[in-house]
Amino acid sequence: MDLALKLACQGMHGVGANPMVGCVIEKAGRIIAQGYHQVFGEAHAEINALNQINHQADGATLYVTLEPCSHQGKTPPCAQAIIESGAKKVIIAMLDPNPLVSGKGVAMLKNAGIEVLAGLLEQQAQQLNRGFIKRMKTGLPFVTCKIAMSLDGKTSMQSGESKWITGESARIDVQKLRSKNQAILTGSGTILADNPAMTVRLQGLSHTPIRVVIDSGHLITDKTLNIFSNDAPTQIFNTDNTKLATNGKIKLEDVLLQLGDQGINTVLLEAGPGLIGAMIESNLIDEFIIYSAPTLMGSHANSMAQLPINQMTDKINLAIHDVRMIDEDMRITASIKP
Amino acid sequence: MDLALKLACQGMHGVGANPMVGCVIEKAGRIIAQGYHQVFGEAHAEINALNQINHQADGATLYVTLEPCSHQGKTPPCAQAIIESGAKKVIIAMLDPNPLVSGKGVAMLKNAGIEVLAGLLEQQAQQLNRGFIKRMKTGLPFVTCKIAMSLDGKTSMQSGESKWITGESARIDVQKLRSKNQAILTGSGTILADNPAMTVRLQGLSHTPIRVVIDSGHLITDKTLNIFSNDAPTQIFNTDNTKLATNGKIKLEDVLLQLGDQGINTVLLEAGPGLIGAMIESNLIDEFIIYSAPTLMGSHANSMAQLPINQMTDKINLAIHDVRMIDEDMRITASIKP
């Protein structure tokens, strides 16, 4: 199953709105086939593995990271193909998170007399497809908020100057983080202040996510801005195409629901303190990746997030999941405590 | 030598202005005696070890964490006692940092025909007595700045509210930190805002350092304040007893020089953003111990240090030496890059 999970990861940039899935077929203690879901709309992991052995899996065991599908979608149901292959046992990491189909693949296999076990390395499988799972359950993508700040929590000088807070290795790490997400979300303020391209410029990483700008003030009109480069599509959410919140600003949840409707499972938020603060207050951030540089930018500099908190009882409590050094910077992975 | 260093540590609360020193005597592969400097003004480590074997160390090797003294001070010179004991070899971690006597103990031993090696575990020995070393070289004590802050770098709400930022384990760690220092330094603002006792209240830690308050405005007059409790002496530095800086405020370096004159090797700075900022600007902090809680206190809260920095080129660069979790809080050890 560990191998199947590793195979699944290889589909990261191809599967689009689909989950990443890997499959390993074992017979008499030997691996006889393996596959993963490579491209959205094309064959699923199980079929890619079965194809390697001409669908002859008599008496074999399949390890699949996600419950095989039972329905005719863009491709025929995988459960049916497994039944026809002659496999005697299927081990699944996790059930399908889509409430409409969850459990149906397992039922179809069991009805055909195949032994089915579910839950092996389940947490790892859930972690792998946390974006897909969240979208299936809520309609919203999984939002990671990246912040590059000084040790005293500042992300820019009062003048707006912010280059560079973190070191080169941390900035390379951000490139990898971008390439793991389907969309980069930012605000019009960041676009106008820094004119960033928000692309993946690291050699060996070919995937640039779509770029999404929240623009309450219809400020982003100049098509020569780097955000409109040819590297990836760019979407602007403004008051014409998005619901408004009670404060007259764009309703952030509506932006994310629209992205979810487009099949976006994962969003990386790279924005200024205003948008980050509003996203925190709307409880729309699932995970923080904070690069904390070993510097003090001082008390005049701008805080990482505009959060008007006045009492200790109202402070926002996080859970820290991981801390590691990226050269001289710390990288802190955290989430808001429920 | 590792054992000798561990022995040396046991003198932490007794040696006062003196360095911590440990000594182990070995003969034919066996440890025959060990000792450490226990109490200021009383026997040194070498003598305490030699006493265990009635000064009969014929052919033995002494491991000492600091160069044996060659001069008559409050006690007779240790180098002479070693020579008389019949020891044939002395291994030293580091030379005496006092420029007036450094090397003289080694010379006295060598002149008597004893083999001397210096530099074994030298870095560890320097770390152990970094306060003593700094005071010998500069007259200033080693200053550790403790900060308890949120992940976004805030140490109090706009109202001044600050209890509690970090968890109980981190606060216990602060008690240990206090007990390792000879003085706690704070400002009048902190005294008036929080009325802290600045004592060591943890069971098993009996040593409370002296308490030192910097009070430019002659504000600390009420002797019922907790800082005047009977647990330890308290010194107030004000415009009557301290030199002034060009800005009319108390010259911080003069406070530290006065503490150095009193034999204070180690100072723990526990203060508000004003004094911490001024100490950073005066380049008087040797080490930061920052407890970073997994919380966001928001953009209205007060920054850890008042530092009016306007350009990225003026930011203060730190070197991070250690990061570890204290339950849910991070503890970051850092120093300002030279």
C-alpha cells in the first residue's frame, strides 16, 4: 500500500479535479503489476495496473489507495474490471469520500465474492487527497496559506518593501508548494504593489497552477501585469461575478465555492495582511505554511495578518504540526484549532 | 573531562562571581577523586578533588575544566597544590579568560615538569562559563533576553493584557532559566503594569537571582510592590545612581557595567517592548530565548520590541541556534549576527 501511495503521488499534476490513486497487484508474494491514475478523464489506477497483465489477475490481491469506482463515469467502473480479472482480494486504504458513491464499490466487489479489507494506511491516503476529500464533502477546496515573515511576525515594511524576508532555499520551497496546488489565490493589493507573476519558475517543476485574484475595487485592469502572463490561466473575481459579503466586499466563501465548482481541490493563498486576515476571520484557511526568517523587522513594519483582536480570550489558537529548518529559516506547518 | 564539566555545573548557584569548575583525577585508568568549586571564597575544584586522596596523586592525571590558578587569592594557588601532589599530567579544557593571569597556571605546572595539555572539550567549557568569560573580557555580564510572544510576534494586547501567552510548561522553563542567572533585569513599566515578583517559585529550585529595575522616571517608590519581596535583593537604577545616555534616559551599558563590577556574570532580561528594543539597539543582548506560542494575537497587539526600522537593509539579523517544542510552544534560541 505504501508503494501504491507513492505511485498515486505521480498523478499530482495530471489528475486535475480527480483524486490521486495508486494500485499495486500482488500474487504469491510478488508484485505482478502497478499503476496510477495519470490524466483526468483517462484510465483509473486499477485499469492501468490490470492493463499490464492483460487483465489476468486470477487469485491475485489488489492494493488500491481509494475505493474502486462502481459507476460509469468518463471510464467504465473499475470494480467491474476487477471482478472480471479474477482477483480474489482487494485491500483499500480509504472509502470514496463522495457521499453519493461511498461504499458502493466495496459492495459490488463483495457481492461478486471478492474479499475486501479497508483502512490500511488510511490516514496517509486521506492526507494525500485532502483537497479532493474536502471538496467532495463541502464544495470548498483545501486552502493552504503561505506566509513569509520575520521572527517578529512582519511581512513588509511600512513602505511596502518586502524583498527579501526569507532565504533562497525557503523561496525554492515556495515554488514546490505552488506546484502542488491547483490554484494560487491572491489579492489586488499584492498585484498592484509587487506585480508578481505567481508562476512556478523552478527547473524540473513544469506545472503552474491557475492564478486567481480577488479584486473588490476593479483595480486589476492592465493586461500587461505579470499575473496575466501566458504561463497559466488567470481569473479575476470582482463585484460583477461574485456574491458580496455584508461589508460590501467580495464574499470569500463564494470565491472558493466557485473554484470548487471548477474542480479545484487545492488552493495556495499568497496574499497581503488584509486578505489573509479576512480569510482567517472567515475561517477559510485549512493549513498555514509559515516561513519565519531569523530577522526582526521592527515595530513599524506591517503584521502578517490584519486581525483586530483586543482581548486575550479572542486570540486565534493554532496547532503546530511540524517545525523544520530550511537553511536559516524555520518552516512552521500549523492549522487553526477547531 | 565530560564528567568534570558535569561536576562544574553543580556549583552554579554557589560560586557567585567565580567560574564554575570541575576536576576529575585519574590514575591507571581509574577515577580516584573528583571535585568541583562549590562556594565563592572557598576551596577550588582541584583542592576539593585532591582533598579526597589526602593530596597523594603520585603519577596521576588531573582533568580540570579551567586552567588552575597560579596566584594567591581568597585561597592558595591550585597549581602549587597540584605540583606538590605528585601528579604527572594535567589536562585543561580552557585557559583562564582573565587576561591578567591567563597562561600563568600552565607555565607554573610546566616549569615543575608536569605535562600539560589544553583544549579538550574547550567549546563546552566556554559555553559553561560564558558569563564569567564575557565579564573578564569586557566588564559586562552575559545578557539573555527572554521573550514570550505569539507566533505573530506580539507580547501584549493594546490594553496591556498579556496573561497567558505561553503554556504552563514554557512558564516552568522560564523558572529554570531564571534560576540559572545571577540577576533578572526589568523595567519600571513592567513593574507598574504587572507587579511581578520575578522570583523562582518552582519546587526544587531554591536560587532566586537578584532583581534589577531600570527606572528612568523615578516611578518605583512603593515598597509594597512584589519586586521588593524578601526572596532576593532588589536594585533600582535611576537617574541618581546611573550615567545617562544622550537621549536623557539611563545609559543601559552603565547599568550592566555596574552589575559586572558587583561580580554578576549572567543577567536575564525580562522586560517590555521598550526596554527590549533599547537593549537591542544598544547591542547589549547576547542571546535570545524566545517562547513562541501557537497563537495569533492580531495586528492591534504590541510587538515584542520597539524597534523603529524603516528599510529592509536595516532589519536585525539573527542566527538561530536551537528550536524545540516545549509542549505546544516553540522555544527558539538565537543571537544577533555580528
